[in-house]
Amino acid sequence: MSKANQIIVALDVPDKERAITLIKQLPSVTFWKVGLELFVSCGPVILEILKSHNKKIFLDLKFHDIPNTVIGACRTAAGYGIDLLTIHSTVGKDALKAAKDSINEGATTANVQPPKLIAVSLLTSISASQLAFELKIPLEVPEYSLHMVLMAKQAELDGAVCSPQEVAQLRDICGKDFLLVCPGIRPNWAARGDQKRTLTPFQTIQAGADYLVIGRPITAAIEPEVAWQKVCQELSSIVP
Ligand SMILES: O=C(O)c1cc(=O)[nH]c(=O)n1[C@@H]1O[C@H](COP(=O)(O)O)[C@@H](O)[C@H]1O
């Protein structure tokens, strides 16, 4: 896979019109992420728009609820014919397993390929001190992330969303077939904003990520095409 195809751009915009503008401005982006903001605004029609442009789709709705509710949500989402879908690891192992089963059911009923279900381990916006003092989790970040990712693996999910700072350890332990998707990517020239556990695109691919999720450094740039090219350029020096 070319390095540019390992970049998923987050379509975090408030409406369909702005989404279409970005899709057209960045024709060489092959994989887009639809998150809560855009999906709440325009619903599944955005998925049809992306498909009509032959794009791959990461539907990032980060489900977090009781098993019965996540089962229903995953079943319906799987019927959209998307590529990746998120659920929070903190729903627990039983709900993760049930969600995974319902994905297969939903895709079969709709006669589409099932999306890969990936678990969010610990949001990249949470710092070590927030984990300890706000969430009161008595584990260090790498230990907690590993625990959440292993739970997802035991529940037979396809992969996890993790911070670039933990991906090397997770790759070593989870092996090459477990999908590791990293947001919290910040090129040296981009503002960190609300992201806490970040690395650069180059460092994150070198550490073993399958995919990078990048939003504002590209989409909020004055010239998104230039920012996209700069990221691709940064990755082009990586020897496969
Ligand atoms: O699941 C995600 O994609 C996700 C998980 C996480 O831990 N951190 C995280 O930033 N994300 C998403 O990744 C994107 C990052 O966007 P930027 O911070 O603008 O690059 C956003 O759409 C977030 O919703």
C-alpha cells in the first residue's frame, strides 16, 4: 500500500456542503473519516456521497452503551457498506463480542462486506495526569491502553484506535494482523490543539501504525492541498 493510502483524513466539518468542498479540494485522498459532527448534521447521505466518489469510509461514531444498544447500532451501521467502524473498549468484553457478531449479521442482511470493527483504547486527548487524577485510573497510560486493546483482541475485534505514543508497544504485542489506527498525528509545523499524546506522521508510521487519522493539520490549513502534499512528502522517505 502506498503511504498516501495509509492516511485517513477526518471530515470534521459541520455540513454536507463543506464536506463536498473538501472532498473535491483533495482528490488524491482515498480514505475519509466521517465522525460525530458530520454524521449528526447530515446522516447516512454523506456515506453515499463518499461512495459516489469511490472513497473508502471510516465511520467513527465511537459507540458507547449497553450491549443491546451497541448491538443494534453496529448492525445498522454495518449495513451501510463502510470500511471501518469504532466502538469504545470501555463498553466491556461482552458488549464488544456481541457488537462484532452483530456487524456480521448486519452486513449479511444488507449484502455488503462487513466493516472492520475497531476499539478506541484511550482518547488521544487524555493526558497521563488526566488519566490519574480525573478518571482515577490507577495505571500508567501504556499499561491502561494495552489492557483495553487486549480486551478488544480477546473479543475478536479487528483492531484498535490508539495514540501514536503507544503504537510501537501495541504492534509488538498484538502482531502484524491486528489493525492499529492512530489519530493524534501532528506534523512539526501543525498546532497540537486539544491533542495530548501525539507524534509526527513519519514517527507514527515508523512505530508500526497501519493508518494515520489526520484532521485539522490538513482540513483547517489555509491551503489543504499544500498541507496534504507536505504530509505525503514527509512519509515518502520511509523505506517499506
Ligand atoms: O476514533 C478516532 O478517530 C479518534 C480517537 C482518538 O483517540 N482521538 C481522536 O482524535 N480521534 C479522532 O481523530 C480525529 C483527529 O482530528 P485532528 O485532531 O483534527 O487531527 C478527530 O476526528 C477525532 O474524533
